[in-house]
Amino acid sequence: MELESVKEKFGAKGDIWNTDFKEPRIDRNLTLEFSAKHRGSVRLAMGLFYTDKEWEAIRKKVLGTPLP
């Protein structure tokens, strides 16, 4: 199926098809709030995940550790 026929079939506007979306920002409080309301990962519901800042700190620590 061509792109134009898909646009016509689903009634999509052309401005959304080629839009670049930015990386989602992970917020611990918001994630915990919504995880209690919706089914999904037990790991998320228990808060066993890293935010972007926490992950970068761990990553820098690990990459900065010298190898034996």
C-alpha cells in the first residue's frame, strides 16, 4: 500500500507522518501514580526502575571504572 492511499484510508493529516518525536522523559512520581491505576509491569508498579538521571549516573560510574 502506498503512503498516500494509507493517508486517505485512515484520514490522517500529512503533518503527523513525518514528525520527529523527542525521547520521553521518565518521571518517577508520575509513573508510580499511573502504574497503580493501569495493568502493566509489576516492576514499574513497585518502583523498580531508573529515571534518566539515575541511569546516566550509574552509566557514568560503570564506564569510568577501570578494567583489571
